[in-house]
Amino acid sequence: MSRYESDFILTTTRSVRLRLDFERPIEPELINECLEVALQAPTASNSQQWQWLVITDPEKIRGVADIYRDSFMQLAAMRADDGPRWPEGDSRRAAEPGVTRSATYLAENMHRCPALLIACINGRVEDAGPMAQAGTYGSIIPGAWSFMLAARSRGIGMAWTTLHLRDESRSRDLLGIPADVTQAVLLPMAYFTGSEFKQGPRIPLEQVVHWNEWGQRTPEA
């Protein structure tokens, strides 16, 4: 166990799908508490251009869930023809059946969530260069992750997803999101059930870290 208390929540916060309690409402005040935490995340040049769309209206939740499910089914159909995504012995291959099962469950049940959050940021990046794109997404993703961590500490689980953006115009029209606003992530949320979470299997660090130049795996030259 790490000596740093923060490491526990950082390494055990999972995307929660199967363990969402759809019957228990989430207090708006608690969502606002988590958003206050999110507002302390960094943004490029302290721009603070984020916008947070909380959805609690059942009909609008159902509408977003329909968009998500349509996108999920299209992706699942494409992947069904591709075979295994990862080679034998890869931890991701062993985890894939469970991920697929839980992702399917969420697609079929998202309409039951008591609340959704779409993290947005002012501006568009389609025609921007790499620096502007990195600065834009780098100014909203840390806040969304902070929200997820703050919610986890309060007993709320959620799944990080962008599948509803396969046809962004559908959610934009449904929710009245301006065309010059970028949706970065959808967080369907509910109180989670059961005990605490544990760390997930990951690719070994030595396979993904580089020192000083690409391909150098150790700090020593």
C-alpha cells in the first residue's frame, strides 16, 4: 500500500456500470459539491472556459440514453466481425469479456440513471492545430476527472464515455448545446453498490514509459 492517501482513490476509481444503484436519487447539492472540486482543476492560461451540463430530467436522460445505445450497438456490431482486439497473454484480452458485458449493461440501462453530466468547453477544435487541440481538451478533461474522483469519495460511481458523440448533433439538438461548444465527455452516474474497488490490471510500466527519447526504457543512457 502506498504511503500517500491520495494514491488509493486514484488507483481504485473505476468506470462503474454493473454496480450503479438506479433507484437512489442523487442530491443536486452533492453534484454541486463535486463540481466545486472540479472547478479547481487547471486550464490553459487560466481560461476557465468549461461548461457543465447536468441532466436530471427523465425524458432528456432517456433521449441521451437512446443516442448512446444506438452508437454502442453500431460499435459492437463492427467489433463483432473483428475478432479479439488484443493478443494472447495481454491483460486487456482477459478483461475484454467483462468489459463487454458491463458496457452492454450500461447501454441497455443508461436511461435509468438518476443523473448524467456532460463536460463541455467553449470553442471548437476541428480545424485547430495540435497545440490548440491539446490546450482545449487539456482544459476540460482534468476537471471532469476531478469531478469523477470527488463523486467516488461520496459514494457515486460513473463511467467515462464519449460514444454519444458519434453523431454529436443529436445530443446538441436534444439539449440545446450551442454549435460553438465542444462536448468532451459524458458521465452517467448513480450511487454505487457493494464494497470498495480494487486496482485494475494494467500493461506493465516498462512497456509504456520512455526516458529522454522514444524507445529508451531506463533512465540511464
